[in-house]
Amino acid sequence: MNSITFGFILLIVTFAAHAAKLPSFITKCDKNSPSFGKCAVDLAHAIIPTLQNGYKELNFPPFAPFHVQEIEIEATDSLNIKLTDLDIFGLEKAKFNLIDCNFDTLECLIKINFPELIVKGTYDIDGRVMILPIKGHGPTSIKLVGANFVLSMKWSLIKKGGVDNSPIIDKFELHYQTERSFYHFDNLFNGDKVL
């Protein structure tokens, strides 16, 4: 998983459950309460406007737009895509539909909708689709409309200062569907006009 949503999701869950030493605009949700999920969803929506431009006191970077150095995608067994120097627009419009966490088993299921996500950066692609070789490098623009993300994660806690409090992600899965997707890759096929 890349840091696009992972850092933000982990931050929301951590804020919701452990808000003891956090700024006053972050209210703590009782992790033992049956209404933890609703509280966490409400908290996520409440803090996005404050955090979208970054928050230095928490070392939280801006996410409007969010900058990512690199994402590697194994699209198929024979097609690899590497995206670099990316700016992602639209994360601040996230609508959290579900945050369901079990703090006994240290697992979360999170559902988020983004009305529109735009990714701009540089791509490298190498591989084949069926029998067609695909290779290219250049600028890219990707637009996802009506993107629904389902994230599931399992974590463990490591001791820091004798207390179990530092989360380490053991398992992370991300699935998404879109209503529409648009992909633009300049110089695809390395400029070969025949292909």
C-alpha cells in the first residue's frame, strides 16, 4: 500500500482511539463503545478541513494535493507500471462511509468514497497485454470518478517505553471500484505511431 490513504487512515483510527495528547479539535472516541465506528467517521469528516493543508505540530503533511514519490503497480503478471513524482488531488473530499475496528484482534475495515481523484506525475510502463508489447515513459494524468475504496488492515503493537502503543501494519489490502476512469500516458509505446 502506498502512503496516499494509508497514513491518513491510520491517523484517523489513531486519533479516534488515542486522542489524549492531541489538539483540542480532535475529540476522542471510546474504542470500547459500540458507537466507535460512527464517532470515528464523524471525527474523520470533522478534521479533514483542518488537516488538508498539513499540521506541523503533528508532522502531518498537506494532502491537498498530496505528493507521493513512487507507486509501483503489478497490473498483471506481465505488466508493471511505476508512477513517480505524483500529485494527487481530491483526497480532501473523502466521504468515509464506514470505519469498523476491532481493537481486540487489531483489525479495521474502512470504506471511503472520493467523488473525483486526479493523479498527475510521471510513469514508466513495461510488459505486455496479451501479445502486444507495451513500453513507455513520460507524463501521465489519471482521473477516477466515483471511486469507492475498501481498505482492510491488521496491525500489531510494539513496545515503546515499556508500553504497547506503536502500531506496525502486518497486513493491508486495498480494493477499489470507480464509476469511470480516464488514463492518459504521453509517449506510450515510446512514441511509435504504428502502435
